[in-house]
Amino acid sequence: DSTAAAMSSLIVFLLANPRVEAKVVEEIRQVVGEKQVLHAHHLPKLTYLDWCLKETLRLLPPVANYQRMSFEEDMLLGGKWRLERFQPILVDVFTLHMDPETWGKDAAEFIPERWEKGPPHPYSYMPFAFGPRSCIGKEFSLLEQKIVAVKLLQNFVLRSPAAGSWRPRRGSVLIKASAPLPQPVLGIDAEFNPQQFFAGASVPVTLHERSGRLARRPTETPTIGLGGA
């Protein structure tokens, strides 16, 4: 579903950006603490994690577009385009989220810090659509993503195999970091499944129990395909 696709893409971006992953892990350590018990009051304090989730949804929204319709005669859209009644309107979320005039020249790059001041425009960021017909599961999805990310990073170190050492699963397409998409910039090899309605980037991942203050015994676990939304 859309939440799984977003989490899969988040893992890809964290693996491609170790500095960002380290900052998220440190924030979790400071906010949640050493007892590894996550409470509701912790979630609003995980600011940097929230930025990472929003940046992931900006670059790889699980739903690439959505449709609206004009219900008025001679509706003027954006002060430029005149629409007939019942004319469909397709909103391209990728184009909206990648607009360099709105997001800057680095719009295609994963930079969570850009969210420190919020979106540049109220309608520049719409992974869940907007208005009365927006996704009713938005808040639940964001809450679910935060909880899963915290428990995952709190207990495990994520590692991906070296580039060229793995193949995409059947039905998926491999996008190499050496020949990336025009946008966004992934940073590592990843796969996409064009047959899935809610699509996200994914990679094979191994989990290794996090040693130190957040875990008791460093134990390597079997390979788990986390990146398969």
C-alpha cells in the first residue's frame, strides 16, 4: 500500500545518505531514550525524522497524480486556463514536487533540512492531495511511518549489498546510481515495480542488531527484503 511504498523509499534514501541516517538515529536516542519504549508524546518531538518523511514523500510520492473536475461553467484555472464544465483536471504530483522555481535548483536532491521552514507554498507539496477530498488516511499513514521508522532504526543497523551484486525482482526495473533518473536523485542503485499502483524505490537490506546503548547484544540477522513496497 502507499505507506509501505513510502517506507521503502525512506530506507533507500537513508542508505544513500549516511549522514542523514546518523542524525535520525541520534534524534531517536535523545528523544525516546535508552528504554526503547516509544510513547505518543515522543512523536511530535522527532522533528528531523518528520523532515525525512516529508522529503521522501516529496521526491517519491506513492501516488504520482490525481484527478479533479471542474463543476462550473467557464472556470478560470490559475488565472490563465479557461475550463468547460465537467472537464477533467490531472494534477501531476511529481512535476509539482520537482519544480525548481518553487523548490530551488536542488529540487531533485534529498535534503531534509529544506523543511526547517516548511513548504515554500501551501500548494507546493501535496502527496496526499489537498482539500476536502484529500486522503482521509493521511495522519494515520504519517503516524504509522514514524513508529515503524523509530523501532527499525532504534534496534537495527541497515545495510545494503554492494552495487552490481544483486538483481531486481521479477517485474521490477533496476535504476542504477551511475545512470540516475532525470529526477529525483536516488544516490544508490534501486528498483521500481511499474506494475504496482503505489510505487516506491526499494533495495535488498540486511538487518544487524544495533550495538551500544540502544541494544544489548550485537547479533546479525538473516537478510530481509525491506525495500519491497
